[in-house]
Amino acid sequence: MSALTAYLENKKILILGMGREGRSSLRYIRTHVPSAQVTLADQRDPQIEGVPGFYGADYLEHLDGFDLVLKSPGIPFVGVCVPQDVEVTCQTDLFLRFSGIPCVGVTGTKGKTTTSTLIHEILQAAEMPHILAGNIGVPVLDEIDDCAGKVAVLELSCHQLEFMRTSPHIAVFTNLFPEHLDHYDGFAGYAAAKLNIALHQTEDDYLIWGDVQGLRAYLADKPLHARQIPIGYDADRDSPFLQRLARCNARLPGKHNAQNTFFAAAAAKCLGVPQEAIERGVRNFGGIEHRMEPVGTYRGISFVNDSIATAPEVVLLELEALQNVDTLLFGGLDRGLDYTAFIHALAAGSVHNLIGLPQTGHAICDAPALQNAGKTLYKAADMADAVRAAFELTAPGKTCLFSPAAASYNVYKNFEEKGRHFKSLVREIGES
């Protein structure tokens, strides 16, 4: 019996949320802990036979009577009353507490997928056995049975960190911008969830963090115990090795991607990976779907899909990295983010055509600071209208960047669905 199965044995467990991770939790418990009494809870009935559940609008009001609530990512928990004798946890917390293997955890508002994937590529180049899991799409309990002797590289969202009682041996904290404010009690709650990646580390652990203004200020007075490795945008200034890393892969343009590369290199060095393998792994990186992803050139216009960029600060970094953008297509769900700095940067910037999608894109196009900035402002009815406008407005030889600076949930299931719709419309209209 493993330490995890012993911990779960005979417990009354509520699995909260029946998405990918919730179903993974149910599979694990059914397979390994038949003595556990499992109940499900979700807004929608997942139609799973033989397991009792609470479904509907009040599904978060049934936490009493359980030993353990196993919360899935993405379930809003603000204002939820948790009985004093009920433990709320998540897959990632259980994995870190009971897997017994070295873990590299990567979080941050943006850059965590790129950084996690870079670490994965480096460990592959070094032939170091490892798993890549977490927010990148693989529930960690799907990997726990076959992880002995390996390193775990875990992409960690705020939702996966919210109830963590253990921090990874190597923590990478890329940056911190306002995000997911609709799921937390404002920015303070969101940032506190992120901080769990480092809060429980000891002096034998490592914290690699982005030495940029927002995160630097936030970490300044926090009770952190790990050995700290701050990395700024210009970390390669005096290092020939880092200078080579920053320039060795065209799929990693811009200072923010150079910084992601330095994060990955630092984590690999903490694991004892030699420089040669680090450089080879970075060269092998093939890019990530929806992150500055080239769609193709149609009618002389280069289209780039960056649908994962849901924070305005990140969009500005992408514009700086590409430097040839004539048209920016943006907008999505209004989550209460402050777009003031974003609007003024667009007004002062070199992008000529601004195409806004509902909701935030329309509001930004209506901002007084943009009205007399010499920009072409177009409020698109939907994605198809926006892509048609991009073909009409963008100058040949220039780039159209789709980078929403907002979430997708007002129209799409997620940023992946939104990005794929954008790509399919570009190809359809461009080839017609």
C-alpha cells in the first residue's frame, strides 16, 4: 500500500468538479482505494452510475459530513463555507505530499506553459527520466503509479495551488499580473494562491522568480525560506551561455521568452543538468499551440495566433517581440481587469489597426484615449467579422496578431477553442 492510498483509506471523500481532473480523481480512488466512500458534486450531472452526487446550482453547499473534499481546478470558491473538520485539498497537493519524488513546479500569470515545456525538452535532451503534468493537460494522479525514480515537472495554475500544504523542491514563479479576479477575492486572493508554490519551501529548496516590478514588490515581505534565484529580462548581459540561449530558437522571440528560457535553464541547473544538454533542449523546443503560433501567410499578410494571452501586460510584450504588427485583434470576457495602461500603450504604439471583439474589445475601442490617436478602430460582431476586417485592413508584408488580453468564456469554452476558430477562419478566408 502506498502512502497516498493509506492516507485515503476508509475516508468519506467528496470530489468537487467532474472535469478532466475530477474524473481522474475518481478513477484513481476506484482503482486503488475501494474502501473510500466517494460522492461527486458539480453544477451538471456527469451521468456516472453507481456514485452518489450533488448536482445543480447549490452543489457547493454540501461539504459537511466528509473527511476530505478533493477540489478540481476552476471551481470558484469565494464565499464557500467549509466546515471546520473538513479538509479541502487537490490532486497537486496530494502528489507533492505523497509521491516521494523531486518536483519542479512552475507558476506565474503567464509563461508557465512555455517554461514547463522548455524544462521538459531540456530533461529529454539530458536523458533524465521525468514526467510533465499538471495544468499542461495531464492530471498528476494519472502519473503517480509510474513516477518512481523520475523528476516531476508540474505546470501549476492558481487553482491547483490554492489549497497546497506542500511546495515543490524547485519552484519557478515567472510573473504576477491581475488575472482570474472573478474566481478570487480580488487580486490579493489570486496572489495568495500563487504564493503557495513557495510558501512551504525549506532552506534546502530553490525559488526561481521573475525579477520584474510586480512580482519583486509582492515577494519582498513574504516569509520565504528557500534559496532564491531572481532572474530579470537582462539576465544574459554578462553570460555568453545565456546570450546563446536567448538567441538559439526563433520560436522564442522577445525578452519575455528569453526570460522563460533562463527560468528553465536555472531549474535544470538545480537538477544538475549540464550546459550542453540545456542548450540542446532549448534548440529542440518546437513552440506551443496558441502561444505566438504562426498560422501562415495569406494574401501577403502573416497571421499569428496568441489566444493564450489573456492578460493585457502579456499582449504588450508580444507586440514588442514581433515588431511588425499592423493589426491587433483582441477582446473577450470582461472580468474587471484594469485596461488603462493597455489603452495608453496602444494609443502610443505603432499598431495601426485595432479590431475589438465583444466585450472588452468594444469597450477598449470606445476609450477616449484611442479616439484621436490616429488608429483604425473596428468593433467586430464576432470572430468571423474580425478576421474579414483583418484581411481588409492589414497591409501586405505586415502581421496580424490575435492576442485577446481577455478570457474567452463569453463565447468560447476556453482559449484553445477560440484560437482554433481564429486559425480555421484565417485559412478559410485566406484560401477563398
